[in-house]
Amino acid sequence: MDKITCLHEQHIALGAKMVSFGGFDMPLFYSDIISEHNAVRTEVGVFDVSHMGEIFVKGPEAEKFVQYIFTNDIANAEAGKIFYGMMLQEDGGTVDDLLVYKNGENDFLLVVNAANIDKDFAWISKQAAAFHVEIANESESWGQIAVQGPQGEKAVEEILQLPCKELAFYTFKTLVIDGEEVIISRTGYTGEDGFEIYGSHKFIVESWNKLIAAHITPCGLGCRDTLRFEVGLPLYGDELTEEISPIMCGLGMFVKIDAKDFIGRDACAAQKANGVSRKVVGIELSDKGIPRHGYPVCADGKEIGYVTTGYKSISTGQFVCMALVDIDYAKLDTPVDVLIHGKARRGVVVKKRFYQKNYKK
């Protein structure tokens, strides 16, 4: 049976279409995906992201340990910084992609994907055996909402009365409200400016209710996917897997092989030096047809890969997808076909970013 978030009753009351995702009963949409997508692109929307996992790492060797399991470099960074990166297997395959919040030298929050919480916690705990650290999975204690869109700052400041305008991109702060810790970060998964707010279940329910009462658009997983896809952000299980490394996905900038040692470093170094056999690329179709996950990609009379995510882009109207293809066909402007219901649809390899990001840097 699927778990539910602290906002489950609110979703039902709003008439959300509920689906199973990552072991949780989650809203796919409330009105429709297109309206919710456009609200985030043009105004502001709010998402329930309480299904995400919160794992805390503390202790005298916390920073040393996080450096060892995480591809990005967190050393010498100030408290209040957030880092995106991955945890890898020795062969470079991806355990998960995640955010690391640096509370202090010996205090970190790891925000992991919902479907991977138990797997990640077990993996992290296993790696921690050789370090003087404490690992705590507090995922069930925290709720989380994401307020996303060009009017996100205004909504958080005026409706929620939470000061946030001074936050730079990928930074956070912790407030104490009514004796409880609340974390506010300027991050998101939509390509727009926005904030993610973590707090107790009670605080998150109250915050959600305030936003809905102020007519902020509630948004489901449907547009969360269309929004992240348009700006080329990966989804674990699609563009990153235990078989797809960050180098194959074009995320080498978050893999700091020259700065430090970490699990999977040697494999990634070899991939950077020698190249990879497959790569995640963008494809734009000239023929109509929606390329779905798993559809074959072909060229020169043979299958060369498969679609990882595809849509008719809501923001541009183009039929586009990301796909894992053989490296010989990964160059920009390479002609390819996507088989949609067995029929070849012509396309060309393009950059994975189909829509321009609008972060506040």
C-alpha cells in the first residue's frame, strides 16, 4: 500500500487525480497539466514534495564522509550553501541524484528521491561504517512544499510571511517559528525561480492552506515532469540509473574528479578520458508524434537507443524528447528516427534544453 504525505487530505479535497509514484499516493494534476504548467511558467504554483527524503549526516567526520559519497565538492563552502550532485557505485552507475544542504562543517542534510529513500539510507549507512558520523533518516518527520514561478518570491514573502528575497540561488536558511525549525531554500525543479520550504507536517499543512486560500495554483506531478523536462533536468530512473552515469547524462560538471576522491571517481575519470559508449541527447521531431519513455530510436537501419522522456513541449509546441543513444549518433544535427507505434518519425539531435531557464542568479 502506498504511503501518503501530510497534505493527502488537501489533495483529495481539491479533487486531485491521484497516482502511485515512488511508493506514495500523489497528485498527478488538479485541473489539468497544461494549465498548471503554464501557471508556473508565467505566475506561480505550489507543489507537494513531501515525498522527498531527508537524511541527516552529523559528526566529527561529516564533511569528510559526504565528500567521499558525493560527486560534487563541498569543501571550503560556507554554511547555507546547497550542492547538486550524485552518489555513485564503483562502476560510475548512479545510486541517486540529490541535493546536499551544508548546515555546517559537521552537519549536512541530504535530500534524496522518494523512490530511493530506503535504498539510499541503507547504502549511506553501509558506507558510513568507517567514518565517525551519525546518519538519521528523518523523512517521515518533515513535510515539504515547492513554490515555483516568477511570482514565487512574492508569494513566500507576502502570503507565507517568510523572508526570502535575500536568498541567492542554491542557498538556504533555517528559521525557528513557534519553536520549530523551518528550512527555506531558493531551489526548484522547474527551470523557474522558486523556493522549497521544509517544516513539520503541521507547518506545511498550514502553509499550503494559506497559499491555496490566496488562489495560488496547486500543481501535481504531471507538470512537475513537463517543467523539469523542458529545461533538460534529469529524472532518476529515466536519464540517470544504475546503468547510466552522470558522464553519460552530460552532468560531468557536477563530478569533481580533479578535486577529491569519492566512490565511483575512477570510473568517471576513465569515462571522461576515454569517452562513453552511449550518451543522453535531445531530439526534436520534424514529424508529429509524442515520443514516450522506452520508444526505440533508430538510424542507418538499426536501433541505436531509446527515449528516456518525451512530450509535446507545452511551452514551445515542439515534439521533443531526451534519449540514450550510441555515441556515434550523439552529435548535434545528427538525423535519427523515433519509432512511435511502430512508425518512424523523423528527428534530429539537438541540445537537451528545450526551453530557457529563468533562475534568479
